[in-house]
Amino acid sequence: MLDLRPSCECCDRNLPPESPDAMICTFECTFCRDCVAGPLKGVCPNCGGNFVPRPIRPADKLARFPASTKRVFKPEGCGA
């Protein structure tokens, strides 16, 4: 099951579970669309993989399978 991390690792932007702007790589590194298209140029700085839109978990499943609350942020920058 995906973590559904709450924020962009690059800019710390909030990415709630229903956000269409959340992008993930194969290791579930989570970034916003703006950072993926901008400084990251479509390449994950952690693993070198590509990104896909993060699936949206149906609201009725969030109560039983809540999103993660653990924020991952790299204040030193995230440019690829």
C-alpha cells in the first residue's frame, strides 16, 4: 500500500491524499508537479527513476488506510 506522503520533498508543498499534483517514483519518493517539471526535469534525485501521478485513494478508504503524516523535506535543495 502506498504511503501517500503529505508533502513535496523539494519545496515542502502540502500534497493531501486527494491532490492531483502529487508525483511519485518507483520508491514512492513524492514531489509536486511543479518541482518534477522544473528543477528535477522529470528525474528523481534519489533513485534516478521517472515519475508518474500518484494515485488518489478513495475517500471511503482513507479512514481505514490513512495517508502518511511523515514529511520528507530536503532543505539543501533537490535539483537533479
